[in-house]
Amino acid sequence: MASGPADEVVDTIRAAGGEAVASYESVADWDGAARVVATAVEEFGRLGVLVNNAAIVRQHKIGEATEDDFDAMVGVNLKGSFAMCRHAIPVLRRQGGGRIVNTTSNQWAAPLGNSEYALSKGGVTSLTYALAWELQNENITVNAVAPFALTRMTADQQQRDAARIAAGVMSERRAKPKEARADASLVAPIVVYLATDHAAEVTGWVFRAGGGKIGVYSHPAETRTIFRDEKAGPWSLDELIIVAPTIIP
């Protein structure tokens, strides 16, 4: 496990007068995630906030994806977030409350053809909704942030978009930036806010943050419905051919 980025963060925090300790465990490892939580409690005496920010991405179409690609991305992005929550929540419960902030992605809502990454981040979004509901009466809030910023993962975004255009999975119009990928520090304030007592009643939300913008996604909901008397049996195919298009925007 690469230690450089973790050590850099620790050095930055300490240089600013804070306290920090690095853990080099993989969150994709169930016991490793438990050791991350245990390290925090051992070093600081408690656990106040869990921010699940570990993620990886591999860019390709589904026909190019391997089982290793799938296992790696789902392992870090989705299993890692779940495992960290699984081991942190008992600690937060014993302490009487706390905060969880998951990191999802706009590719959950606006996919770019990278299916296993979108799948993993969609899972993080669903995990956020599910845990917010489960923990709503335990003083533990659960929210998610979909950031847009220049990071080690997005530094080669233009090259990747060009490859998508060449492969025919993205139009030039779709690739054109809608939002400037500014410094990642501009994402941090919403995470800090969600960790404070001022956000004690904020739970179950997914925020879009970066540059000068902070937005919030609506929760998925039914928008159009058709009904049939269940006593009449299931819809026939001929009926659905006529009726189903009326609920499809």
C-alpha cells in the first residue's frame, strides 16, 4: 500500500498545528478497515467523523473490463465504504453519535460509459440512503458528497475524454466541461459543515460540490404511474405496448 499520499496529509495537518496519524491499511480488506477505525480510537480516544474518501478508477468500456478491474473498483469504492461504516458505526453508537460522509460521484447520475465505476458509486449512494434511514434515531448522520476537482484521479481527464470520444461512447458536447475542475480544497468546506453540530439534523442527502458551487441531488422517486386492478390479473403484453409509453418521459 502506497504510503506517500497519507504521509503528505499527516505532514500538512501537523504543519498547520493539528494532530494526525497515518494508516496504510486497505479499506477493501475487511479486517484492514477494522484496524483503521481501531487506530483512530487508540490515537485520539474516540471517533467523531468518518469520511469515506478512498477510491480508484479505471477507464474503459464494458467489453474491455476484466474481472480484476471489477473486483478492484467495487472492492475499494463500495466494499471499502461499507466495511468502514460497518466497523465505525458500533463505535459511534457507544459514543452516543457521530457523522459519516461518503464520497460518491456524478457518474452515478450522469454516466460516462465506465460501468463498474458508476456501479460502485451508485452503491455508495444507496448505502448512504440506507444508513441514514437506519441510524436516524441514533444521533448519527450519514450524507454523501459527489466532488468535482483536480485530483490524482482526474488529472488526466482530458486524455480520458478524448479516448471516450474516439471510441464512440461520448460526444464532444458531452465531454465539454460543464463545471471547472478547480482545486480540491474547494470541496472540503461542505464536508467540514456536515461534520459539525450545525448539520445535526442533515442526513440522507447527496451533495454536488466543487469550484464555487454546492448543490444537492433529489432522492430518486416515482414520477409517473399506471394502475391495474390486481384482481384482473397481470398486465398483458398487448396492454403494456399501448399503456407503458404513457409513463415513459
